[in-house]
Amino acid sequence: MTEQTGNPEQTLRRVHETYASLRREISKVIVGQDEVVEQILMCVFCRGHALVVGVPGLAKTLLISTIARTMSLDFSRIQFTPDLMPSDITGTEVIEEDRTTGHRSLRFVRGPIFANVVLADEINRTPPKTQAALLESMQERQVTAGGVRHELPRPFFVLATQNPLEQEGTYPLPEAQLDRFMFQILIRYPSADEELEVIRRSAHKGEVEVGEVIHADDIDRIAAVIRHMPVADHVMRYALRIVRATRVGETAEEIPKIVRDYVSWGAGPRASENLVLAAKASALLSGSMHVTPEHIRRVAPPVLRHRVLLNFNAEADQVSTEQVITGLLDAIPVEDSDGPLRSQMDEAFKDSVSS
């Protein structure tokens, strides 16, 4: 996707074709997990980060490394352990001596965080100090060492994983740090047919060639298109109503009963921003120039599931976050459309692809 055009329909078609090509290349290695792949790609194109929850053995490392290959990006994997130090992630300064002059100087040795795609495996197994080093890099897109700022490569995407089964010896991420992740993605077990295909591939395993579909500049262009896509007021209001309905202390909005009964803390303003941004990415990747409330509903679970905290009643009644979000979406009616935005969308696409 290196060619640019000012025609919004052509841009839309090229983005959709690029997305389809990415999916085809990824499917050469990864069996199923279509929703997971789509959500990860949305995060990449939105310049966000993702937190993945899934049991071991579901090909999380293989998935993210394959996506990095299809995008011609540098990939780095960091295994988080209790003894991992912040410098093991960001890098450290070492003393170098010039043998001819005897002069000593400090040189910054970059850590594994300096990659386009970083897999932070089992992030909750390392202490908060080390977690904070990674999350600061996610937010600021830079590393500071010895008073010198070192810019991280662009694009920069972090996929952090957590094991939902083993909780002993872990350090759960605080809510403020969880909020920095755009999505929380659930990787579930494959279906019987998908698992059978996995067995077939492993039994006849050979070298699989995955082609490079796009490059870093193409990702930036797609991200710019997503950022410039206009959204109708009624769609933004719908997203806002969903997020505000998770806040039990709010009085201006009517809180659904399932939220009053089972939620102790709701989502903040960053959730509203991510909800609208993710809906724009969902619309674009599905081949649509217009964001609808249906796109908002589609991305609401990964945006909200790590931002809605349940209370003791939910644990006692065995109510999950997924059930609360489903009940919340059922309780918030969709407003009527404000009308077509064709001309605005065309102008936005022309501005984004020509910049």
C-alpha cells in the first residue's frame, strides 16, 4: 500500500485489500482466532497497545511474531520474571574506555524494548517497578537514561500477556496502568476442527513462507486515515452513554440495574476515546466509510472488559465482566441517525491520504 490517492473510495478499497492480504498471510501460520487477529490489527493501526489474557499453548508468541513479519517490523519478546529489572527492558549505560587515550565515557546499550513489536510475556509476574518501566515507554514512546531521551521506533506496539489460571506469585497491574491498554483481548481454546488442523500442521510441519504485505510507512498512512475519519454526533453520544453508564456514582445518566448490582468502579474518559477510535478502525477494516453504533457495540467488549471492576456481589453470584458488558449494551438503546456524512467523509479521506 505504497501508492497514495486522493479518492476516498480508492483509499478505502486499498486499505480493505491490504487488510485481506494480511489475514491471508497470517492464516498460513495461525489457525482460526479470527477475532483475536482482527483486534490486534486494529490496535496496531490505532497506535494502541493490547493486553491478552489466555492460557499457555494458544500460540500467542507465534501470532504476534507472524503479524510482525507480515508488516516487515522488528519483533522482540521479553519474558517477565520476578527478578527482572527495569534496565533489562529499557537498556542501561555502560562505561567504555578508549584504549589509545584512556578516556572513559558512558554509552547507552538499548534494551529489547527498542523494537516495533514487543511481546511482554506474563507481565504480571514481575514487580510493579519493572512493570512501570514498560508502561512508561508505552505512554511516552521514549526511554530516558542519564537525562538523555531515546526515541522508540515507529510504529511501536506492545502486546502484554497474562495467564488467567496461576495467580500465586504475581503482581496484578493497577487500574491506572491497565487503562493504558487500548484493548484487553481474550484468547479462547480453538474449536475441534481448528485444533484438528493444528495437529495436522504440526504432524507435517515444514517451513512456511510468510510474505511482507506492508511496511512501517503504510501503517502510518492507515493510522492517519483512521484518525481523520469523521464520526457523527449521535455515534459519539452513543459511545459516551455506554461508558458513562459503567460509572455507578454518576447521577446525570440512568445506570442499568446490572451495573448498579455488580460494578464497583467504571471506565474513565480514555475508554470513550478508545471506543470511538476503535470503532473507526473497525469500520475502515470492514470496508465502510461510515462509523455506526454497531461498530461501537462490536469493539465495546475489548475496550471495557479491563476497565470495569466488579464488586463482591458479582463474585458471589458468579457474574463475569462479559455478562455485565452484554447486559449494559442491551440496556443502552441506539439513537437515530443524524443523517449521511458522505461529503464530510470524502473530505476527511482526501486530507488524510494527501498529508
